[in-house]
Amino acid sequence: MMVDAASQNLPGFGNEPIWISLIKVLGVFVFLVVMTLFAIVFERKVVGRMQNRIGPNRVGPWGTLQSLADGIKLAFKEEIIPVLADKPVYWLAPILSAVPAFVAFSVIPFGPTVSMFGHETALQLTDLPVGVLVVFACSSLGIYGIVLSGWASGSTYPLLGGLRSAAQMISYEVAMGLSMVAVFVFASTMSTSGIVAEQQHYWNVLGLFVSFAVYAVAVVGETNRAPFDLPEAESELVGGFHTEYTSFKFAMFYLAEYINMITVSALATTLFLGGWRAPWPLSLWDSANQGWWPILWFTGKVILGIFIFVWLRGTLPRLRYDQFMAFGWKVLIPVNLVWILGITAVHVLRDRGWEWWRAIAVPASITLLVIVVPALMTWEGHRARRVAERAEDEDEAAHAPQTFPVPPMDLVVPTPPRMLTKVSAGGPAAPLPATSRKETDDG
């Protein structure tokens, strides 16, 4: 049964003064901007350490103000608009990329109910019975900004990058959306605050690890981050969909990328990692999940998610586009569908009074017999066919006639004329080898 935010123990939604809501709006905006500035420096520092170099260290203490300096520089750089660009769409595309990234964070809970200037309010801007779908919808709207930016630039390379990015994001949004279904079944709600409330005793990542793993992979492709940064493959598409953008418009695309990375990390925290709840052993402290402390735990989990993004960028090579799309459609989505079927079966059997081990063993056995075993047999047959085809190709190549001249293996290299005679200092000429004398006589 779905529950909405009003039926949960979260007073403050919809009845606080307007100025409290404005303060929370400002707080969310400041949090995202500060986290973006932090994420840029954090990424450059972590990748620098991985690559055994220093990283930014000139602007501010330990280079911490480098991202702020880069933002100011971008804002005041000269703006160049292509002659063939569609001006209205060219201006609208960065806005469509950046604004949904900010809006998506409006339903993310930062903490429990607190007292703010004498008013009880939740540390969350708003919530809805379908709050998670708001984040999903905002990430879908970001695709329009990418596609329109590539088309409106009036250039071939941005157009190819925009189309490639749209196909990539749509493909991995399907896997990302399916990974949330098991969470909805477990929590019986799509409200973000309700999902956090259901993780009071244990986090969803423990029981839904497969969903968490699929979500983690899908959001990397959704945010166009390495190793799935194919829309910005420098060797193929120069700079991707924003090749023809400069100055502040390019900064908005840059800002949208990092805010999306922060948003999906915050959503992973909300769905799978207990939300704003303190991890063990900090949870043993009675006040750990009360007051303003949960903001600290929530921020720490988000930073952990950002570190995973940076770690992947610094260690994994870029995939081929066909490998990337095949992995999304042929691996992530089928695994997700089977997992959702199994989780739903366990949930229904538990509601009917079955013991937990029996409710898990029966769907697992059916899945093993009906899906896993035939899939393994099919994969083994496919692998055997590939090995046979490879052996056949190698045999054909070995017996194929030569189409180009090949020098003989016993080729004798002739001696250069200046080496035909070797005169020792003050002595007679050294005798030539037999091959050299024969070649000289023939010459």
C-alpha cells in the first residue's frame, strides 16, 4: 500500500511559513553550488594523487579555490556563437540542462524534523507520494538540453555527440528506473522520506544489492561519466554536444554534469544507504539521528558516491560504443527484470505467511531452473561456436594463397661494395668470403 508524505511522521510539509520554504530553497541551492565547487577540486586532487602528480595548488589554500577561479574565468570569457546556430534554441539548451538538475534535488531529504526559528519543519524542501519519480523525470528532461544543444550548434560534431548522448542516456535510464522498482516493493512507497523511514533498522543495500549494483552502473552511463563518456570522446567527436559553446553557456553544461553527479549520489544514499541516517557504529549514539547531525552523515555518503565516480574515471579505460550499448540492453535490463520478478515473488510469499527461508528458496530454485541454467547453456553454446569459428578462420588464413610478395627465409644479404675488400693496416687484402667472391665475379 502506497503512503504519502502527510501520513508519515514528518510534520512540516505544506504548513510552514513561506519564508521557511524560501530559506530551504536557498539552502538547497547553496548546498549544490558549494558541493559542485568541492567536487571539481576533489576530482582533480584525487585523480592527481592516482596519477602521482600534485593537482591544483596555486589558487587558495592547497588549491581549494581553483574551481571558483575557473567559474569566474568562464563567466568573463569572450562568447563566440556560430554563424549557422539556431539562436533561440542555442540559448535555451544550457538552461534545459542546468535547471532540471537543480529541481531534482527538491525531494531529497537531508535530515529529520528540526526546529527552525521556532517552527517544526523537515530538512527537505518538499515531498510527494511519487517523489522518486520527480528525480527520474528531471533527469529525463536533461536529455532535451543535450539533444537541442547538438542540433542548434549548426555543426556536425556536436550533432553526432548529442545523438550519441541521447541514445546512451535513454538506454541507461531504463536500467536505472528498473533498479528502483525493488526499492518501491520493499518500502511500499515512492516517497523519498518514506523510503528513508523504512530503512530505520537496516539499509536497503543489504537486501537489494543487485538493484544497487545495477543502479550504480546505470547512473555512470546516465551522467556521461568515464568510462562511459562516449559523447565527449575527444578522438572522435572533439568535445561532444557542447563543442560550439563558450563562456557562461559552457559553464552551465559543466555545472549540470557535476550537479547530476551529486544528485544521483544523493538518490543512491536515499534509496539504498539509509538516507540521512548515521552508519554503524555512529548509530549507537542516541543523538546521531536527531537534530542537525544527519546533514553531516548525508553529506559524507554523497562525497563517497562522488569518490566512486572519480575512482572510475582514474582507473578504467573508455569502452567502445557497441560494447556500451550491448551491456545496457543485453545485460543490465535482463538482470533487472529477473531480479524484480524474484523480489516480487518473495514479497508476495512473505505476505501470505511463508517463512523467510522458504519464501527465498522457492523463487530462487525456480529462477535457477527456468532462467539461469538455460542462459548458461546458451552462453556455453555461443562460446563454443565462437571458438570453432575462430579456429576455422585461423585455418583458412594459414592455407590462403599469398597475395603479396614475401621474401624467402634463407635470403642472403649481399655485401656492400665498400666491404668487398678489407685491408688491414700495412698488410695484404683480406680474402673475400666465397659468397662475396662469387657475387664480384658475376658483377
